[in-house]
Amino acid sequence: MIQQLRNDAEKIISYSIEQVMPAKTVEKGLQGFVMPEGKTVLVSVGKAAWKMAERAVQLVNVDEGIVITKYGHVYGEIEKVKCYQAAHPVTDENGIAATRKAVEMVSGLTEKDTVLFLLSGGASALFEKPLISLEELQKINDQLLKCGADINEINAIRKRLSQVKGGRFAQICAPARVYSILLSDVIGNRADVIGSGPCYPDGSTVKEVKQIVEKYDLHFSSRVMRLLEEETPKRLDNAETFIGGSVDELCQAAGNICEELGYETRILTTSLNCEAGDAGRELAEIIRKEIKDIKKPLAIIEGGETVVHVRGEGLGGRNQELALSACEGISGLNACVFSVGSDGTDGPTDAAGGYVDGDSMDAFINEETDVNEYLARNDSYNALKRVDGLIVTGPTGTNVNDLTVALIAVKE
């Protein structure tokens, strides 16, 4: 029974991610694209940048273009498009150099030209022309990623430290028109938050940024604090945006395949946004309540993006921590919990996420592994690795938040 749950989990992950691949978003978005009198310049940024660009070039006559994506996410050459790889989730010199080339490419365009801007998750780190030194920016990003702030809060700060975020890249493209197609990795699909909104008017305010700094007790230099006082563009006359592909579609796809596999299916939320550990423990509690009375296998689905307040020096990601946190609560039950990043990466690891089931706790005991000790030092990767609990997909080429599923089998 437990092995069947693992087999079903693999089928659900594979099918769900396949349904939110970026080519479909690009196809839908290009239905509203009007070929310009002048040049079409393609700029594609994010973890799904290569696949979005590949499909766009197949459908639109592009004069020149650039792809900026995460290391390991370029799958070959694209005609008329130069591809660059850089670091994520913390910006590196390659990301800044590639962004500089993108800025050069769109500078000097006329009102007859159009920039086809393709954006996906990860762009906040990959697409950067900072107003401060790279070293200071990296330290700030490290603070933001470890303090427990959500993506809206993190990007509100990032925008004000950049020459290309928060609508500023669209200003650089002017007077050319910018047509953006966004693959959303943000709860609520806020266009000003996805990739820090390079070509969309910024909805965050200086007041909100000050509150974020106070909330998480963040410590920045006096220069950074002055930059955070400067307001971002609130109106762009040359920009149009299409948003497609989202965590809602990911969860619906998971629901469809779960039903095909014989599970009663419930989508609890597509806006999961809390501590990963809390999410895992709460899901385990739901399983314990539901398993008493079910007459048919049950699948419980959640989508969104949890956070981890990093306190230890271990290795892991939010999906691995969520799964590991559910382990003790489902011990001995005919159930499993798995959570994956749709992009195939979870934190600074080679895993997409984590898997635990009713047998995992015994496996940890046999390995003389104390789950709570590993959780205390945020070392979910190394814990799950000991019991074959890592989910490794490799880069998927898409990025629409995370998928978390609990499967409950009927007692034999």
C-alpha cells in the first residue's frame, strides 16, 4: 500500500508539472501581440526563460533577443537569441553582466519598435542592475531570504535597489512599446511582484517598505535606507501585460490526475503562505482526522509558497522542510505527504522537494536519525536523503509556485 502511494505521488508530480509548461502560456499571450512597424526585440528572463523564448521565436519574427536564466536551464541554441546563465536565488556577476547586455539591446529603440518581454519566476535574482555594490546586494538578499519575509515583502525592497525593477526597465525601453507575457509564481498573480515587476507599475509604497524593515528587524546601510525612501514608477504608458500559467492551474491539474487514479479530491487552497513547518504539521493533523472515516482514497491538495525562517546551518528548502515536518504526525498511517517546487528546485539543493509516508518515521529510527534535530538546524535535505525521501526532477523549465499533496489510502 505504501509503495503504491509513492508510485501515485510520482505520477501526480509528473502530470501536474507537464500541464503548466511555459509554451502554453506563451501561445495564449501572443494572441494579443501586434507585430510592430519596426523591430521586435525579445527579452526573456527567469527560470522558464529559455522555454518561453524558444516557443516565442517559433511563433513571432524576432529581430534579436536575449535569454537570462538560472544555471543549467539552457537547453540549446535559439535562432537570433543569445542565452546567458546566472545565479539564483542570490544575484551574481553573471546576472548583472547579462542584464547590462539586455539594457544595451533595448536602448535607442524608437516608437515603431516593440520589446517582447517574457518573465517567469526567479527573475528578481537573475535580472539585476543594482544601485548598490553586488556584495552589499548579496548580503541584503541573504537577510531577506532567511528572515521569513514572503515574496511580496522581499520584492518591495528589491525594487528600490535596482535600475530595472519596479517598472524601471519599461522606462528604459521607451519610447518603444513593451508587451509582457508573465508566467506567474506569485500568489494572487500580482504583476508588480512577479520578477519584481520590471515592466509593470509598482504597487508597493515607501511606507510599506519601512514597515517591512521594522517587522523583520532588518539592518541596512544608510545609503540603502535612502534608496528605500525613493518612490518607484506608478504609471507606465508604453507597457501592456498578459498573465498566464499559475498555481491555480497546477492544483487543478493535480486534482484531475488524482481523480483518474481513484482518489476523492479536495483542493484546500491555492494561496498557502505560512511557515513550511507549520504547513506540514497542520497537514498531518488533517490526515489523522480524515483517515478515521474515509471509505475511498482521499487526496488533499494545496498550492502556494511557504516560507522558512532559517535558524540553523543545514541544507534544505521550503518543500523539503514541509514534508519532513509532517513525518512524525503520519507515522504508522497509510498516508503520504509530498511537496515540490514546480521549477524542479527547492532552495539551494538539487531536489525539487520532499516525500514522507507512514513508514518514514521507522526508517529514520533505524537510521538513528532524530527528525526534530534535523528540523531545528533546517537540514531537511540531509534527513530526507537518508530515507530516500528526496524528490529529484531536475529543472522542469516552468515555475508556478509549489504543489503540496497528501494521499490517504483506505485501510486494507
